[in-house]
Amino acid sequence: MAQVFPINYFITAFSAVKSFTHRQYLKHWQKLVVMILLASLMMIPLSFQLGRTTGADLTNYVPEVMDYIDESVVQELNALDNSGTDLMITEEKIIKENDELIICLAPSTEAAETLLSDRGGIIYTSDQTIFGEDSSSLFYQPYTGDKAMNEVEDVESLKTLMSQQWFWSNRTSIILTNYIQLSVLIIVSLLFLVLGSSFFLSFMRKNDMYDINSFSEPLTIVLNCLGLPTLIAMVIGLISGNPTTMLTVQGLLFVLMLMWVYWKTHFNDTYVQNK
């Protein structure tokens, strides 16, 4: 049973000596599976974290537009009447503008699109907010929830309300986008760690002190050394919910594991046998 993949991988990964001496036991397709398995373990905390996401900050997506909001916008909105969450807007009114951005009240979507045809900004219409940093990437956000835009107390409350409405209308796509971005970060980091470390270890084959004879052998050693650090990093990720912390822990423990393997084996079969 111990020789069955992937059980043999985990048995090897928990032993410093076996991590070196079993440097030829993985086939090429098994190495690929191990890399996918390590990446999947690192993604488990991301799934839990993103699944618990209850909000998003529009400032992270349209920073220039959100930073352009000030107290004058709140005052103009507070002066409006509302019917439920819809605003009673009967005429166009520019609240503030410059060459690149505009914030305005508009009675219709057509009027809003005209105002945003040559610049970014925010247009509050009767039933939705239209915003974007340029005319080619506009967001159309209907008013939702129990609170109307004219009931906010200050700038931060307005930004929070806009962010909440946008998040709950686009929750699935936001979470999916964040998951893809973080997954790419983890996969790229793992590939860089595995291939980079294997590349440098492969130079040892030029020295007779070390029993490393090909690129495939250090690649297997590196994968063996990543097993335990990845499991610990996954647990840390489940606790902290921070991908950066998780990647840092994985990298640090990998270096310590590699040093432990070297201390126990000196990457030399004769040294292991004599010891």
C-alpha cells in the first residue's frame, strides 16, 4: 500500500532522508499531479474565505471616480425626494465636473450616457447609478436594498451604500474574478518556487560531492520538500484567511525543509549509508 501513488508521496514528504533518497520514484505524470495537488491545497483556504465575502469596496475598482465624491454630492442627493429606493429627478443638474470626471443628476439613462460620452464619472438617475472611469467601461447599477441614495449621512456612507448595492448585484462575478486572480497568483508562485529551486539544485550535478544527476531529480526533491510546508500553509490560510501570509509561510517552511534534507543527507548517498 505504501508504494501506491499518491500515498508514497506523502510518506516520502514527511521524511528528510526519503525526500532525497527517493528522488527518482515519481514518473513525469505523477510530478504534474503532485504540482496540481499542492496548488489545490493552497486554494482550499481561498474558497472558504471568498465564500464568506459579504462586501466589496468600489474604490478598489474605480478609485478615481469614488475619490471624486465629496460632501457637495451628498447634499444634492439629500435635497431630492424619493419613492422607495427610486429618486425623484426631473431635470439634469451637474454637481461637479472637470476635464476628466463629472458627477451629475439626470432624469434618464439616455441623458446620463450623453454626459459620460467623453469622460468618466457618476450619474444618478431616477432608478440607477451609472458610473465608470471612461465611456467604454460603464457600470449600470439599479438601486436595491432598503435605503435610498438621498438618505445617506456623509461621503463614506454614500460610498458604502454604492459598494453594497454593486456587490450584491454582482456577487458571483466578483467572487469568481477574485478567485481566478488569487488562483493565478498561487499557481505562478508555486511554479516559480518549484522550477526556480529545481534549476539551482540541478547545478549540483556538476559537483562530484553531490549525487544529483539530472534536472528531474532535484525537481522530485523540491516537490518532496513542499509537501509538509504546503499542508501547514493551508492550515495557516484557513485560520488567517490571508493569501500573502499563506504564501510566506509556505516559502519559509520550504527553505527550512530543504535545509533539513541537506543536513540529514548532504545530497550524497554514501553519506546517508554511512550515517
